[in-house]
Amino acid sequence: MSSLKWMVLIGGVVAILTVLVVSVYLHHVLEREAVQNWREQSLPLAATLAGRVEQQIDSAASALRLVAGLPQFRQLLDPGGIQRAIGGVAESAEPEKRRILQRLLKENADFSVLFMLASNGDHYLAEPFEVQRGITKFNMRDRDYFQETQRRGETVLSSSFVGADGKLAVAINTPIRDAQAGIAAHLGGVFHLDHLSRLIRSIDSDAFDELFLLDRNGSLVGHDSQQWLEPDRRELFLQRPEIGRLLKAARAEGAGAIGYQELKDPDLGRVLHAFTVPLASGWRMVALRDRESLLREVQPRSNVITATTALILLGIAGFGLVFANSVGRRWELAATALRLSKSELEEEVAARTYELVASHEHIELLLASTGAGIFGIDLQGRCTFCNMACVETLNYRSEQDLLGKPLNDIVHHCQCDGTPYGADGSPILSAIHSDKRVHREHEVFCTFEGECLPVEYRAYPMRRQGEVVGAVVTFNDISTRINAQEAQADSDARFHSLFAQSNDAIFLMNPETGHYLDANRAAERLTGRRVEELLTLTTADVCPAGADQRRSEAMTLHETRDMGEVVYVRPDGIERTARLSVVPTSGGLVFGIAHDITDQRASSGR
């Protein structure tokens, strides 16, 4: 076989092997990138979804705490009227309390039953009254939620149980305090967990294949699929191999950490990616995603990139083989001159081929892998290219729906207040007409369906040989950031309103120095000093007895602590007694909340 034929054969084999190696490598890189992108993008989503579940539970608990703090509930008006036969007091007894509980049931669909327990655990009353009359267990002092409330003095959530109506539920129990801040009774509610399951099922997210809730004991209490919540299926769910491994890993990571695990199931031959998000109640929300379904989403893009790269390599290889064959036919006529020419040409082709492949791969990977939307326009403002993030963010079906269209037809560019720009008034076009970079932190694009999308974008002029030939635009959806800013502003407003209007004295203090940093009007009444004067003083100046000990304890606090009774000395020497609670903040400062009990102590003869 001639050397030319050997060269053609070897070149063809090398080209095929190169295409195979590059294809396998690209496939592996894209799979790894897809999993990494899913982790980075889905972690905030999983935390947000868990926050919605936490908010549902907190809303119900807050409603109970609000009712328990009403003056009508501070004492039991008919403790001697409890009858075991009807599970508490008569229906005609305590009409004011029953009216309030009936209204709470009507306004809060999460509760099926509301109940009150005496301080010894005896049933006092329940709404609806039919439920009270039908109770089979009269005293609840052995219930975990009753004992925990007695011990901690705060609202608690029970373990899950199947109620008399056959529905999965938990009990929320909160203390009712008397005038001396002791526990006079308990107010509780039966919270049906199907409300949480409906909330999970209402979450429309393609990021996860399965969402479910586990309580403190690892029992299933919520799932986005109703079939797993059937009584005979809940235990079967926990017997799934991946669930057992998930619970074991979650316990090892600790109660307060958001966990991520890769769960391999050798029996079924699949890999699951899981986020485990802890809730303040001790529950956990788990979000699962099957690796195979995740990779199916990026398979089309992977195939396109791999096929494009393979075609380029095969084309280059084919061109090289044809060229070599053409040169080889003249080799015998001018062997020496042709060898030199061939060597120079091969070096030039190899250099240009490398540049072409590297440039093409870099651009393709950059456009495909970035999370920001990118599109280009020509001098007439028509779209010349775009990436998949742009297509998906604007809810178009494919790139072909954008290519060739004018800028205003694609995004209907508006200012942040909704005022549309004219056909030639868009700042994006300024990148072309004025040859300047343009940056806008908040303006509005429109999606394919016409929905307004708040975005931050940058437009850069594109130049070819020094002349502007168009512009490239990068943009990001800032809906989440805007919502977070609005939520923070709303939270700050509520806090400042509570701070200013509270009847209890509230101080902001630096525990290291003892200096006051802020105080409300109730603090002025308690201490007899204006806020401006308090900011020049320390706790030792205002309440000297035990000040250093309280300040030392405040420096090491990680949770709210009751400091007991504290004596505040006014400038005129009058002493006021208050019950002080200290709440640590994330910045190393603490809030002091002082409830003036001087008049109470005087009226009770203490």
C-alpha cells in the first residue's frame, strides 16, 4: 500500500477517534455542569418553599398566641363547672370565649378544633361544642405538647397523629398567662396537615420531582402526591431505601443545617439529588430530583453541541485528507519543493483549525451555560443571535422566534414605571447610535405572553474593524430581588411601628459597654428620662442593682432570656419595678423588653 493511502487511512481513523473522544468529553462536562447549575439555582428555591410551609404553621400559631393574650382569656370564669360527661364546662358557660374561638375557626381554615385546658390538664372547653361533648380522654397532662408548654412556657407543636376524623393532624398548644405571668390555662388547636400537603401540591416547580415533609420523629406529614399520605402507605414510604439513607444523613448534619445528598439506589440503578431544609418547628422539608430527569433537560443542548463539534472536526479532517490527496499526486513531480510547501500549509491549517475550534467552543459554551439572557442586534435593531437563557426568560419557544425581529417587537422595552419607549427611543439603541455602553438597573421587558418582567441589563456596542456593527445585550430577571426588597421594607415598617407603639419599654443596648442605643416612648415613661438622655447613659446608670451581671449574661445569649424583675431608678429617686426579657440580635446587640409591674405589685400588696 502506497504512503499516500496509508496517510489517508490513518488520518480517517484518527479523525473518527478524535470525534469520539471529544464527544464523550463534552457529554461528561455538560452533565457535570447541569448538576452543578441545578444545585446552585435550586438551593434558594428549596429554602423559599420551606419558608412558605413554615409561614403556614407560624400563621396558625400566631393566631393562637394572639387570642391567648386577650384579656378575656386570662382566667377561667367557671373552673368549678367542669363536667366529665360533656368534656368540660356547659355550652352556655364562657360565652365570650366561645364567641372568639368560633370566629377564629371561621377565619382560620387550618384549624378543625380549638380547645382550652385547665392548668392541671383537664379539658375546660372546645369548639365546636360537639367535639367537646364527644371527647374520650378528659385529662391531657400526659400529652407531650402539654408537658413541653408547661416546661418551656411557650407555643409548641405536637408530633403527628391521626385524629378521630381519620385525618392526619398535629396539635398546636400555647400558654395562657394570668396577671402574674404564670400559666393559668392552655389554648390549643388541632391543625390538619392536609392543608400543608395542598400547599406543597400548589407549588409549580420543575426543579424537583418530589417534595415532602417529615416531622421531628421522621414520620411523613406532607407530600406533593396524595397517595403517599394514605394510612397504609405512610409506613411504606419510610421503608423506601433512599428515605432511610436520607434521614441518616440529615441526622448526621445537625438540626439547623440545609443538607444536600446524592442518594444512589443500586437496585433501581438510579441517582437522586436531595435538599433537606430544616424548619424551626423541628420538621424537615425534602426536595428530590432524579438525575436522569435532570439530564434529560440538557440532553438536546448536549446533542447539538456534540454534533456541531463532531461535524466541524470531521469537516476539517475531510478537508485535510482531500488536500493531502491532491498534493500527493504532485509529490512525485516535485518531491523536495512539495514537502516544504506541504509542511508550511499544514502548520497554517492546524493553527487556524485550532483557533476556529477553540473560538467556536468558547462562544457556544459561554452563550449556552450562562444564566443571563443574551441577544445581539444589528444597526437596524433586529435580533441577530440569542442564547437559551434569553429564550427561556422571555418564554419564547425557540431561538427562531426571536431572530430577525426588531428589538421593540421582542421585549416591548419600557421604563421601570411602565412608560414605553418609542421606536427609536430605547436606551439599548444608544449603544449603537452613540457608541456608548448602557447600563440600567431597573427597567421592564415584556415576555412572549405580554407579561411585564423587571430586568437589569447592559448593552455594549459591537465593532468590526473599528466600526460599530450592532450591540450585544445581557439581562437578568430581578423579580426575586425586587420582591425581597419590598418584603424587607414591609418587615422594617412593621417592626418600627411595633417598637414605637408598644406599651412595654423597649431598649436597644450594646452588651459590651452597657450603653443604650435606642429606646421607645414607653421607656421614657418607665425611666423618667427622655430618649436623648438615655442615649448618653448605661444600664448601670438607670437600673444599677445587678447591672453588671445582666450585661455579662447578655453578651453570651443565643436566645431570648427572662432576666426576672429589675428596679429602674428615676432621676427623682422614685423606683419602678419591671419584668425584663432580653432578646439577642444577629449584630451582637440585644433588645431589652421591660414590662412595668410596679402598679400590679402595689395592688397585690407585694
